[in-house]
Amino acid sequence: MSRLERLRQKMHEENIDAYVVIRPENGRYLSGFSGGEATLYITSEKALLLTDFRYIEQATAQAPEFDIIKTGQDHFETVAKIGQQARRVGFEGDFVTYVNFGKLKKRLPQAELISLPDLVSHLRSVKDQAEIETLRQAVKISDDAFANVLTSIEIGQTEEKIGLDLEYSMRLAGASGGSFEFIVASGFRSALPHGTASSKKVQSGEFLTMDFGAIYQGYCSDITRTVFLGEPEDKHREVYEVVLAAQRAGIAAVAPGKTGKEVDAVARKIIVDAGYGEYFGHGLGHSVGLAIHEGPNLNMREERVLEAGMVITVEPGIYIPNWGGVRIEDIVLVTENGCEVLTQAPKEFIIFE
Ligand SMILES: [Mn+2]
């Protein structure tokens, strides 16, 4: 069944006449159009892609299943003209702004507007073969960038320089860009789970955490590795080993039928039992695909069940304020029996003398 057919099945279940898509990843997933600025209007018979004159040619080439409608800046004006017959209209309530919702409501006075934010994102969570192959490539690009940066890291370099080296490798290998603002955090900054690269110089006696990823043909990779500069103390080794053990246990727990909550609990228990529970304040992982953060997640609240074909990160961490932190992150593909680890970069404790 095509993606459009699967969406129509869900629309039927929700008893809606039309669904309006504006989130770029959802639009790309359904139509193939990668230009970003498009609105899809889908009914049981029609599949319309509304965009302005800049994108008409591209949309015509990339979205053969859709009729391309040329619109002005205000896409909802065109939606209003098309949608006069619709009685129940679904939209992405997590993405449509309050202002745009007001416009839509005013222009489709006959329609009941129904917020259905998960209609497409739930389709996106199980990847098909082509998507998995593209994700493998995206992961390989970030693995190779890590291998390259290991040959150039030196004490005295700034975090920004290391981040740029990672980005340069990935762009050279075909990435269109980074999949988020890279985290390169050394020393006390490694205790900041989201410490983006700064002008701080890396020094002896410090952890260095690098969390980065590539966008390749629209699909995102995400990897974290933590290395050490200089002579580690016993506590550095201990914290690293606890995080690694938790990460391996989390990976071993990934399987279809498990909830995100169950997998999180397995990894978290190892960190809690080692006495570092209070220093692991985030969830264990998130799905990746056309967006860097997708559902389902691995965390203490996630009730969604894993299915074969989902692609998800496993990334426990320990962050001790004013001391430092460690995070290790791989991407795994959920398989029929468990999971396959896509990330190949080494994760033993790497020390730079
Ligand atoms: Mn991540």
C-alpha cells in the first residue's frame, strides 16, 4: 500500500473528509517534494500539493501522485477555495500556529476542524527498506566523521574547531548539513547534556563529549561519543564504564513488543544501581528519520510499543555538575527478534595522551 493509501485508511478511521498537511517532513514523506514550502490537501479522491511559483517545477517532478496547484503566499486562502465541501477537516494541531488556525476557521466556516497531529508521524515511525538504506548511509557518514576527527583532536583546540572538523568530514562525504547544532562539550561543560560547541579549549584531564549527525538525502543520523584527554582518574573510568554498561543493556532490551518505558527502565536501573541515578535526567532515546527527533521515544513515560522497522537512538548519560559527564549514543534498527546496531564507531574508552 502506498503512503497516500495508508493515510487515507487512517483518515477513514477518523471519519474526516480532508486532511491538511503543512509540516515539511510530513509533506515530503507523503509526496516526495523536498522543497519545504508546500501545503497538502488530501481527500478520498484528491491529492493536491499547493505551492508558489518558485517550486512548481520541482514539485511537478518530485510529487507525481499529486496535482500541483499554484498558490500565493497565503496557502490557506487556496485551501478555503478548494475545501468548501468538506465537513470534517483534520490538521496538524502541533504545528499549525494559532494565527493560521484562526484563518482556517474563518475561511472554512462550514467545517469542523479536528486536530490530528499524529496521523502522518505514526506512519513515518516504521521505516520501509529504502528509508532504512538511506539511514544506514547517514549513520555511516557520521561514523566516518568520528574516525576522521580521532586523527586530528589535540589538546588546546577549541570545541568549535572540533565541531567544524566533524561537519567538514560529513559535508565532504555527501551530507547536506548537520542534523542539529552539534554538541562538543569538554571538561565541566561535558556535564551540560546540551552544551553546544563553544570557544573553550579542550584540556588535559577532561572528558570530551561529541554529539553530532548528518542529514543525508533528507534523513538524519545522530551519534554521541565521549573520549578522554590526558590521564583519567579512577572515577572517570568508572563513570564511563557505567554509562557503557547501561547503553549495552538498553540495546539488548530493544525488541518489538516492548514499550519505550520498559527499555528505558533496563538501562536506567544500571545507572541507578551504580549510585548515579540523579545524574541521568533525560530519556534513553528517540526515533530518527526525516526529523532528528521523532516518536516513539525511549523514556520513563513512553507507552508506545516498538515495532520492527523503527529506527531509534539509545543514549544514556551521567552528568555530574562541575566535574564532567559522559554520554554514549548509537542508532539501532528494530528487527523481528531484537535490534541491529547501525552505528559502527568504536565505543571503548578512548584516551588522548
Ligand atoms: Mn540523540
